[in-house]
Amino acid sequence: MASIRDLVGAIRQRQTVPGVDAEDLAARIPGIIGPADELGIAAARGPLFTAVLEYRQGLAIASVLSADAILLVLVRPEANIGQLLFELRRNREQIAALV
């Protein structure tokens, strides 16, 4: 499991998975986060903080850091997402301060 330092290092380098178009992903995120945020408001849950999307070849975790920054983490199906989600929630403010 990667540490918070590894995660911060990856954010700084803006690493992407080989073969994945980071610009294309970035353009698609608001179209997912916006409606999910509206759903939370309509369901009296408040604004969206984290979305977990499961796909056949892995997961995408979107963590809303601020109105202007969303962290997208792509993980393999076998990843320990429980620990990752815990670390993202616990360190959200610190990660947001870096962006």
C-alpha cells in the first residue's frame, strides 16, 4: 500500500497510467461529479466528497478537494481500497492544500 508521501509525490508529478489520456479523463470528470453532487443535495446528504466507480479492470476514485480541484485515483481490482479511502478522507485537507 502506498503511503501518503507516495500519493503526494504522484500528485506533484501528475502521474497517469500508461496509455491513459489524462486530458481526456480530466474533461470527463465534471460530467460525473456534477450530477453526483446534485444527487447528494436532492437526497439530503450534502455535497459530494468522494465517488467510487467500479469497472471490470479496476476502480476510479474521485475525491473532491475544492471547488477547483478533484483528485482522480485509478486502482487495480485487487487494491485495498478500504485503506486508500481512509487515507484520502483523513488527509483530504492536507492534499487540498498542496494543489
